[in-house]
Amino acid sequence: MQKLRVALAQLNTTVGDFDGNHARIIEAAQQAAESQADVVVYPELALTGYPPEDLLIRGSFIDEAQRRLERLADEAQGLPPLVVGCLDYDGHLYNSAAVLYDGRVAGMYHKQMLPNYGVFDEERYFHAGHGTQVFEIAGVPMGITVCEDMWYPGGPARAQALAGAQVILNLNASPFYAEKTEYRERMISTRAADNTVAVVYVNQVGGQDELVFDGNSMVVDAEGRLVARGASMREDLLVVDIAVDEIVQEQLHESRLRRGRQTEELLEPAMISATFEGEREALVEHSVEAPDPVAEVYNALVLGTRDYVHKSGFQDVWVALSGGIDSAIVGAIAVDALGPDHVTGVSMPSRYSSEGSIADAVELATNLGIRMASLPIEPMHDAALDTLAREFDGLEPGTAEENLQSRIRGMLVMALSNKHNGSLVLTTGNKSEYACGYATLYGDMVGGFAVIKDVSKTMVWQLSRYRNTVSHVIPTNSIEKPPSAELRPDQLDTDSLPEYAILDPIIEAYVEDDLSLEAIVARGFEEETVRRVIDMINRNEYKRRQAAPGVKISTRAFGRDRRLPLASKYRGY
């Protein structure tokens, strides 16, 4: 029985790190060669890192990418064929996959379906490829596609299957969002079964700015059954044997494929490498189970935080710990990402901070094994109020006085970051707060990275309970007590916002699903409440525009994913 041994190199690359990306590609190829792989497949734009964004309109970047591809091909002599995501330029710029073998670029595929929605802007940079080509690698006719190419039922994979491909190699940089893993697996399985081909799906892993790439690479057989799955949220080299004879037999039985081939001119595959000869060692099963959805979101936040901090050149972080649930989960994520020696908590109590909250913050720091700096803000708060007394005279106390406390805290944590080189402030605001403007500009929004910016308050509670199943670090009181900013006596979040069980579904419907007021009300919410929430979301776009970047874990994150004008009369109803 003929078997194709394919290695899926699930790598954590960095945009513009040609040396580091090159080294990772070669290291994975050497490991694959030790496993006697016939071909090694890498993620989309693995050589440059993804997404390069406007680096793609710099001639020097394109030139460097092409030089590095030639150098990589030369260094890969003696290794199995490598299918590497890269750039190609012939007067047009292409998002490409190069087949490297025998010291040369033996083949090139240009991505045909360019995504231009959500976080993607590929039509801004790339020219779409065209045409159908099949490559014969290790005696097996293969099609090569890049990411979005596989999302279309009648896309390039169909043409390649009709042209004789038995296996489709699909290179990806597919960003994570909650529950995408299952959705993506269903889609790939459908494409495989519809075209009667095995699909080798290789995905990037790691954080790049707001995006997290989850890995979860997979191999699906020609009947759409999952053969093997790579790790979630970490690098992996998945080596899999594909039973080619079974694919051939299934294609002979598939009348739809047979009928389609009668109308297509079959192309002679481009020969890359010969069939493997000799006995191969049996593979040790490596496939992993599908991750728990809440655990995967938590791990995405850890990975996104770790990579943003390290890839941006930082080592240490500061987290303002209030004793509340949001700062607690950010503290836990920071420690899991960077280690306790690289995280410092900062307690900044005011006249309104309860003894219970101060104690909860201390308990969290103790549980996490991190140092806690204590900077009481009352003297500075008093001084600020005295300075403003004349201008505030005759006006009722309100939000301005409350926000002074938050802005003093923001100033202090940024001073610590400034003073200690190589350190970054992690902000602690969640998506529910950012949506409604229940966050202080130049106060608690201050920082370099907003870890839970795309995490609803409801999900914050879920993540906290999950984290405590791993080891109990978040104080029970922080999870169970009513949320409060503690900027005035007896303050609760519900003084300013609807209950989170009501608020979060409305935010999801309006922000992520783009539903109208009428459609949201039809889901069972009071019209007055929906209108109020929509008003808050629209009114606070200017705040979000000035917020730090943060990990995307939803289908529609604030920032690059959702772009609205600041000056607008449209109200959404």
C-alpha cells in the first residue's frame, strides 16, 4: 500500500524576523527528515511572518523576502521538499507558496482568493493568482492552496481535484476566535469529501499584535474524516501517513469527480520528487484531542499576551490590582504567560477602596507568587481636588471627581513603566466596559496592552472559574462579590449599566452581529434598555479609538476588526 508521509510544521513566526523564521523552517525540516517525511508543509507567509501589513508596500521588504527564499532553498538541499508560505513578485505582488527542492524553487503557487473583510486587507497589497497546477511530490499528484482558497466550494481545490490531485496542501494563517476550531474543522472536512481528496491543513500559531493564531493543524481523509490534529496554542510538528491507494480507489468510485473530469483537460503534474524507496519506521501516534472551548480562550489570551510582550521587546509587566475580578484574571494570565518573576502587582487604594478589596488583591498576589507594590493615592487625590476646587466651585460632585482617582492611578503605573526599562503596563478593562464607555480615558484605559479588551464580563467570570480548576489563584470573593469600580461610596456597576447577563447579549448582537434595535428587541430585550446600550456604544467610539491593542477572541473585536467613523449622526435605530 502506498503511503504519503507528510509533516505539518505548525510554527510561531514573527513579522519581519527573517533570521528567526528561517531558522524555525530549517529546524522543522530537519526534524521531519528524521521522521522520513516525503514533504514538509508550512503556514501562510511563514518566511515573512503574517500579517506584514504595510511592510508589503516597501520595496526593500519585498527584495529581502525574495533573497531569503533563494537562500532558504539553497540551505534546504538534501531535505524533503518544503512547501513554504512566501512572497512572489513579477511586477505584481503575490501571497504565495513555494515548493523548495534540490536547492531551488521548484514550483510556485499564487493565492487566488484574497480575503478583504474583518481583520484582512489582502486586496490592498496582493494580486490574485489564477490557473490550475498540480505538483507530483513523492509520486502523488498534489494541489497547493493558501488559506482562503479552501473556504470556497468551487474554488481552486475543486479545479485541482478535477486536474488529478489526490491530496491538497493548504497553508494557513487563520486567526483564532472562540469556537472557531470546530467550525473550521467542519469546513475542511466538507471540502475534502466534496472533492474526494485528502486535505493537509497547516495553520500558524502564536500572537501577532491583536491576532492570535491557534494552530490546530489537521489532516482530513477523502471521506472528510479527521485523521490527525495538531496542538492548540503551541508549536507542533505533526507527521502523518496518508493512505494514497485508498484515495485513488475512492476517486474511482466517485461519479461526480469522474463526470467533472470528462469536461476538464487534465494537466500533466509538475514533477518535484520521486517516490520514497525503502522501509520506513512506523509512526508513533501524535494526534491530540480537541481543546475545551473555555480553556482554549484562556490559552489564547496567555499566548497573545506572551507573544505581544516578548515580540515587542519587553520582559516585565505591571498590573494594577484592585481586588476585582478583571484585574485578577489579567494578573493570572500575565503570570501564566511570563512567569511570576516578570509580573508586579500595584495596589493603589483610595478613600473608597474597601478593606475587603484590598485584602483580595493581596491574596491574589500571594497566590500568584508576585510582588505587590502599594501606592496609596489619597494624598494625590486630595491635592488634585484642592487644585481644581475653584473651577469646580458651585458644581455638583460627579464623574469628574470619580475619574480623578482612575487618572492618578494611570499616571502612577505609567511612571513605574517609564522608570523600569523594558516593562509594560497591562490594562484590565473588559469588552463590556469598553463597549459602554464604562472606563476612564487616560485612567484605567492607560497601558501598553489590553489583555481582556475583547472579553465580555460574562466570559471573565467563566475564565476565572476555569483558571481556578487548574490551581486556585483567584480569590473566591473576587469572583462572587458584585462588581464595583469603588470610585464613590457603595458604588456598583449596575448603578450605571444593566445587569451583565442582559448587557452582554445586547453588545454581542449589536457589535458582533450588526443587528438593528428592532431585531435585538425581538430577541426578548426591553426596547428602552437596548436603545440605551446602543447609545452608549455609539457615543464611546472615540474612547475605544484611543485604547491599547488587545487580544482578539471574538468574531468582531473593537479596533481593526470593527471600524466606524468618530463623527457620525447615525444612531443605529
